[in-house]
Amino acid sequence: MEENFGAERGSYIWGRQVLQSVHNVRIERLWRDVTQGFGMKWYNLFYELELNGGLCPDDDCHIWLLHHLFLLPINQDALIWAESWNRHTMQFHGSERARSPHDMFFFGVLQHGLRGPPGISEAGPEPEEEEVGPLEDYGVDWEDLSNPGILRHHQETNGEDAEPLVPANSRQPPQLSLVEVPDFACPFENQEDLDSFVETLMVAPEYGCRDVEGYKRLWARALELLYSIVSVSN
């Protein structure tokens, strides 16, 4: 946001001295749910492959093979989880009935959203102005900020990268998150070798498995097949 729209324009709320940014507590809660929902399964699988399956994270061939084998099922898991999460019911304090995120979004757009169907928002009454209060506190979910599960998840996933925080009145955090995903080249020298690898792998009994043990067997077979084709080509 700062890069696209310029610094000191208020395009992003940097937050204060809890969880590195108190305004990110909702995304921290979502990451905890993602980890519990399906992320931990893949973390444990790759950790197991590194310990006992011959996976070397510094080997470009191995990283390419991980992408080739598991990127699609990871994305499928993410889509299935997102659909389930969007339709799960959420409990609220007070008398309001339980509703799902999908339900709240749909009816919220009809009732309040400027991006709802044309004429809907204009026909209704003018929305009441929200009392923002102190600007530095706007958007902070104080209840989740004190949730021990969210705090624990944040410490487990960010503890090694934590740095002393900047003063509360600063608009900028001490560091920006950056994940570089390099593009690993295919290890096969020609299309014929790649086609042979894919065709052989597709008829393997482990191909298409959706369980962790099947993924381990698929990795072992694919790694052996990759090395056999590459060694013959060389």
C-alpha cells in the first residue's frame, strides 16, 4: 500500500505494540484457523519428508518436485477449507442468532454495501455514522487480542523474527514481511523427458492419493523416477 500510494497517506494502519500490529489480530486468528484446518498437515508432511524422505530444501530439483506433486492438492485443500469456513456458523454475544460469514456478507451487502445491486443501498435509509473514537484504536479486536490461543499461535510462528517494536506513535513497523518465492527451473533437459516422467507417475498406484501416507509413497516414487530419468539423460 505504501509503495503504490505513497508514504504518510494513511493507506495502511501500522498498529501499535501488541502482536507487532494490533490491527492484524483478525488475520492472525484466520491464520490460526488455517493452520488448524489444513496447514499443519502439510507442514508435518514436509517436515517428515525432510527427516526421513530424502527431501533437501536447498536442492532446486527437490523444490521443483514438491511444487509439481503437491501444489495442486494444497490449493484444493485451501478451497475446500475456505468454502467450509465461509459457511460455518459463528456464535455472537447477546440475542443475535448464529450466522455464517457467507450469510453475513450476502445480507450485509444488500443492507449496507455500496457494492450491492444497483438501487438497493440508495433506496434504504441513510446508514448511521459510526463513532470511530481514537484513531489509533480503530479496527482493533480487543477480545481476540487477549485470546491465549491466538497469542500462542503468533509467538510460535513469529517468535524467531520478532524485533524490538517502534514507538507507539510511529506509522511504520520495524520490518516488513517478505516471502520470496523463486521460480525453480524444470530439472529435465527436454520436453520428452518431462512427458516420460509425468506419464510414468500418472499410472503409479500412489498417484491421486489424498492421504498423508500416500503422499509419502508418491514422493519416494517420484524422487526415484526423477533421478533415474535425469541420470540417463546425462
